[in-house]
Amino acid sequence: MEILGYLLLCLIWSTTWHAIRVCLTGYPPMYGASLRFFIATLLLLAIVRVRKLPLRLPQGPKQHLALIIAGLVNGLGYACIYVAELTLSGGTAAVICAASPLFTLLVARLFGLEQLLLRRVAGMSLGLLGIGALFWEGQTLGAAQVNAMLFALLASAVMWPIYGALLKRYARDLSPLVSTLYFLLYTALTLLLLAPLRGEPLPRIAAAPMEAHLALLFLAVLGSVVAWSVYLALLRRMDLSVLSTLGLVQPVLALLLDVLLKETQLGMRGYLGALLVVAAMGITTWPLRR
């Protein structure tokens, strides 16, 4: 069951990078992202009510605060990604964010969840070289490209490892549907608050192309409800660092989609950096263990 869930996440999340790009053709970044997670929250609430699952958190305010912080940092992470993908292709963003497992190992160690082995330190060092090669490639494309890469790196290196560690520690005794409901609700609220701060106009839904609407629904239903519920279910059974190896497959599939959609941005240095990042994740997380 864990293998099937893992493969499903690889398939869904490797395509969401391109779905975000399509969604941005009709929706401003923060409003589009918040709508995605609000729709997902409403769907999850309906499922929880039908299944008559309790919404009360067993650990009380402490657990609720952890879910609020996890949703906050996830919202900030997605804000960075949506802004970055105004400039970056889906494949390029996926490769930058593939560095997330390297930093997740550090956060997992700081939270006392897992050990930091010498092999993992070596892998992280190799991954940092790969990130350097990617930014070297970005410099040849212009300042806008480098700034977008920095936004993506901020999400993968800081925001996402923090929420993963918080959920690993504080959401393990919750139903995946309930924990996902709270997590995505606070993610949506964070993004909604960021929209006016960024000065975004309200989305003109009627004027948005059909492709943007379909991309929004794909991101809400498959990319959020299904994917996050599966992720949190697997998080209860697998090491955080092992589950973070989803980043091994996502950038490869996303780069293939770049080629198919003729949106390739990386040159030789960029692909070398991508190879180093993927190799680093393989070194730091292999052999896989539950």
C-alpha cells in the first residue's frame, strides 16, 4: 500500500508544476493559490462529515498551534512557488525544489526525529554543488530568472522542511483527512492574506480561459485533496527523509514535460546541476527504510 501511495504522489506532484503555470494564465498568484486550497478544504470538510470523523484535536491547543504554523509556512512556501513560476518553467521550478529533501534532513535532525549520518552530509554537500550549477545557469538568463530561483529555493530550503517536521511530530495521531483539512485551511488563509499585501487585483473568473479553470480544479482535487491525504497517511508509516525522496522522481518527470511542451529553459550547466541534485538525494536517502 505504501508503494502505491508513493507512486501516486510521484505522478500527481510531478504534473502540478505545469498545472500551476496554466492556472496563472487566468488567476493572480496568491488568489489562485488560495482558491486552490479553499476548494480543497471544502471538499475535505464534506468527506469528513460524510464519514463522521471527529474534528476535535486530541492534543488540544498545542496541536492546533502546530497545524497553524505548518499551514502558515506552507502558505508562504506556495506563495514563493507561484511567484517564481511567473518566470520559471514547471521543470526548472521542480528541479530547484528537489533540493528540499536535503534541507529536510537537517530539520528532521534539529527536531530530534532522525539521525544525521555522514553519508547524508556528503549527499547534501553534492546537492549544494548542483544548486550552485543551477544558479550559474540562471545568471546567463537574467536577473528575473535568478530572483525566481531564489523564491523557489526559499520554499524548498526553509518553508517545506519546517511543515514536514511539524506534521510528522504533531499530526501522527490524527486521521489523514482531518489533519489535511486543518493544514490546507490555514495554508489557504495565509495565501488569502498575502494577496492584498502584494497588491493583487481580484481574479476575473469569467474572463479566465477554460484551461486555467481546469488547472485550478486539478490542483484542488488531485494536487491537494488526494495528494496531501495520501502524503499524511504515508507520513505516519515512513521516515520523513524517506518520504521526501519523492523529489527524486518529480524533477525528472517535470523536465520531460518541459520538453514535450517546448518550455525548456535549462542549458548544459542546468542539466548538470539537476543531475547533481538528484544524485545527492539518492545518496542521502538510500537505502529506503520505513
